Amino acid sequence: MRRRHPEIDPQSLSETDEQRQLRAVLRDFYTETSGPENVREHLATPRGYDEQLWARLAGEIGVHGLAVPEAYGGAGFTFAELAVALEEAGRALYCAPLLPTVVLAAQALLCSGDRTACERYLPRIADGTLTAAVAGFEAASSSEPAVTAEQSGSRWVLRGQADFVLDGAGADLILAKAQTPAGPRLFACEPTPDTSRRTPRRVLDETRRQALVEFRGTPATTVGTAEGVESTVAATLDTGRAALAAEQVGGSGHALDTTIEFVKQRHQFGRPIGSFQAVKHRLADVLVALEAARSASSYATACAAVASPQLPAAACAAAVVCSETFRLATAECVQLHGGIGFTWEHPAHLYVRRARSAEVLFGTTDRHRVRLAELIGLATASAA
């Protein structure tokens, strides 16, 4: 008999007054400082984003510490508030490392239950003075572990490599899953040029930088317990999928809104092209998909906010629905903008790149469907 889990409170799927106010503040902030028209300027900086804006986002609005407990220097809210910030960041195509630092690394630290590590790193993540990344969390394609750890005297050192690490070239802190003689463990390290090599990768979406990280005897400290490694990694990745879904909803919303504005202004045959039935139908299809994506994202967010056992299934469902919606919304944005939509000068292609890269960031949609079928028992039933 399948075990039933407590249902998510339907009220948690709706925005609170505080969340609406946060959204309004962030929408104004990004409109003023970091819209899609500023992306190229930010990408030209040494770290690929405006560090002053990063500090303002942490200090003036407190985004970095929204889901960090007050005991560790945060605001003590939940993932639900952070998801609002992520959706607005996705809408503005904000290119700073919110996802790897504020979501993945912070979540890994909290899930590990290692109070010492949390006290050491989370306050600096919350105040914006520390950027972080995770490495080796995804399964390696070969039978050999990508990253290994060995004891050198009284300390641990990391060897091996992890590829396509989000913000791997610039992160101040890296949390790496590494194989030890006794099994996998989670380690924290602050790489230096003497003990590691970090090579930026050329990727489709330049707004989300990735790198090859090679550990060459990098000093590291253990985080959490050996028994809790797999659960920590799994929870971190599922929270990352929920966070990415929120970003995709924001990007999809922007693509739809800008397209609607364009078709109202663009005239053909003496009237706005938005008045043509074929255009209306295409935009309606995007709207229906966006509402479905918003619902899937809201449910995954609610599960992440309360650490629900339903999070794995909710995160997989959100990853599928939101990825497909973002792809559709950006494709229609390019098509319905006509000739200008195909140019490098227009920001539409930046959203297309984000959409295509995001849909494979934590696994393909096919992979999520298979996992979802396994989680809800459909795979077992079909096999029988």
C-alpha cells in the first residue's frame, strides 16, 4: 500500500502581501538597474556581473538571506520568498550567480546539518560577501568518480575534476561531493590558483557562466556526515529544480509581455498585427502554457518551503512544464517580433539561449519524466 503524505496547504500556493511587496520592489529594482538591455555591459565585467548591484541586492533588499535562518545571519523567511526573487531575476535575465550561491550552496549547507559549516559560510552568503558553487552533485558519466578525496597528514585534499560547474571560475567557495575510501562525503574548499585550476567554458547561455574545475590537492574540510551525503545532494538538486522553474516562469512572463506590447504597436494592412486572429491564438497558447507553468512552479515552491516529502515529484513536474513553456514563449517572442526578433541587437535571443540551456541544466525533460514516473509508481506498474 502506498504511503500517503500530508497535503500542501492550498493557501501556501497564493502570494502573501509581503511577497507581493517584495515582487514590486524587485521589479522596480531590476527595471532601473539590470534589465535585458544591460546584459552585455554586465557580461563584459571581470566576474560577468555587476558586483555593486550584487552588493545592493544583498544589502538593500536582503535577497541573499531571505531563506537563511536568523541564527546564521539571514532574514529567516522560507524558500517561498526566495522564489519570488528568483522569478523576478529570471524575468530581468539577471546574470549574477544567485542560483549557485543563494540556492544550491546555501541549501546544501542547511541540509547537511553541519552547524560549524553553516556558521562559517552562511552569514557571508547572506550579506553578499561570499559567492559559492557546488561540484560533483550530478552523477558522473563514467564509472570512475570525478572528484576524490584523500587524507594528507591531518587534513583532507581533493583531486580530480568537475565540469560545467555553475560559476565555477569565480566562486569563492566550492562545496564538492567527493569519493573517499569509506564512501562519498561532502567537502568545502576555498580554491586558490596554487591548488586548483578553473577554466571557463564557452556555453550557449553566457548569462550563466560555467567552468571546468580541476582539483590538484586542494585543501578541504568535511561538511555534514557520511550517512547524510546522498540525501543532502538529492534535496539540494530538487530545490535547485524548483528554483530554476521559478526563473523560467519569470522569463516566460517577460517574453509574453514584450511580445504583446510589440504586436499592439506593429501595424500591417492598416491595423495592429495583434488584432489578427492567428496572432491572438498563438499568444493565447503561450498564456495557457504560462499559467500551467506558474501552477507547477508554485507547487514545487510550496513543497520546498516546508521540506515536503513530495518535493522530488513536484520538482520534476515543474522542470518539465516550465522548461517547455519557456521554450515556447521565447520561440513565439522571436517569431512574432518579425525581422527584428532575429537580430543580435534585440534581447530576444538572450532569452532563447537561457531557455535552451535551462531545460538541460539539472537533467533533460525526458529524464525528469522517467524519474517522475518512478516516484509516483507508474514505471513499476508498466513494468509489471
